[in-house]
Amino acid sequence: MEQGLDHSRIAAEPATRRGLSVGVPPLIAESLVVPVVRRFVRQNPGLALRLHEDPSVELLDLTALGEIDLAIVYNVSPRAALQLETVAQDDLQLIGAAHRPPMRTPGPIALAEVLGLPLFMPRSGAGLHGMLDEAARQRGVMPDISFRIDGIAPILSLVREGLGFTCLPYSAVASRIANGELRARPIVDPVLPGVLSIAASATRPRSDAMERFCRCIRDEPILRLSDSARRRPGSASIDEARITGMSTDARRAAPP
């Protein structure tokens, strides 16, 4: 996370008592939440903002109970008490250090090839390991998962050092791709689908602050790149035409 921003909670106490409580999963806390919060705080300097970090399923419970106002969640099932707004299709991608051979080739990579690579996967969170295990089981193979690790940061550190690979949505690693630490290749044959959504109560009215925060999420260039980064067999990596008109930061975040 950016210096000065707490990884689990951000609070800006203003003179006014108004405030907003937002839930975020650890999966996207670094790459996606920092730029969204930065934009929101700059646009709303007099509004208190509190971030609560938990897995997506737990954030749905907190949102339904009214303990947080809304949540950014990944790959969750609909609930009667909640409204889910899809903000990006963000399928799993192979993430690795740029110097490792599989990452030198741009464009999609078949799941069969991914399953033969040494993988570091999160122990929990968004069901990523379960999705990968099920896809492997359907093909009668076992993925080469070297370690299941609690926390995204240690996984990415190991991957950056070239010790292995991981499978994550693009929004989880966009900032590290932008600075050249890592590269991403969309997984195909089959695609391992992922969806980023905003969850809010279906029974309580949305405040103006909630809508302004949702607007910051919808406008985040990383999410447009997440959609662009999805590729099917025969596709190239993100082409420049798809990101024409985006900000300089967004262009830098495009997978190589």
C-alpha cells in the first residue's frame, strides 16, 4: 500500500460527523483500493472514510447487517438482502516474474500449461484455490501448488523473486505490473472466470457519499484494464487501441 495508508483501515477524521464505511477484500486491497480511495479523498476532503478488510463472503455478512455501508467483493453469489453491481469481469491470470520463460511470451496461456508450473496460491480468499483445483480435477491432473500461503503480499514477493507463479485477477496485481515487477497472461482453455462487484443493502437507501464512492470505483482505469485484459485463444495481449484515451497511469498498468 502507499506510504501513509494503513493496509487494513484508512480514516480521515473531519470536523463533520458524516462518514462512510467500506469493506474491501485483501485480494485487491493494494492495487485497486489505494487509487480509488485516493480519488475519493481528494474529491471529498470533508468526509470521514473507514475501510474494513475481510474476505468477500464475510464482507457480504457485514453489509447485510449494516455494520458497513458497502463492499467491493470478488466472485460472490447473489443474496436476497443485498444488491450486487458488477463493475468488471476480472478472470484469473497467470502472474509471474518478467524474466521467467512462460512470461516472456505475450497473450493467453492454456490452463494445462499453467497446471504444470510451480504455483503459490492463497490459502483462502475468493475461492481461488478451489477454482483452480476443480478445473484441474476435471482434467484429471493435480496442480503443482508448492505452497498455500495466508496473505497476498508474501505470495507476490516469492513470485517476484522468480521462485514460482500464482493465479490472480488482474486487479490484484495491477500496480506491480505497472512498475515492472510482474507480468500477467490471461488463462484460457478454459477461462477461470472472476467478477468484481459492489455490494450494498437492498433495503436501506444509499447515501450521497455511498454513491460518490461507487462512482470512484466505476471510474477506476484499472477496472477497465481488467476487462481489457481478458483474452481468448488467438488473442494478443492488450492492444493499444483498447486503452486509447485512458490516463497515463492506466496505460502503464496494461499487461506487457
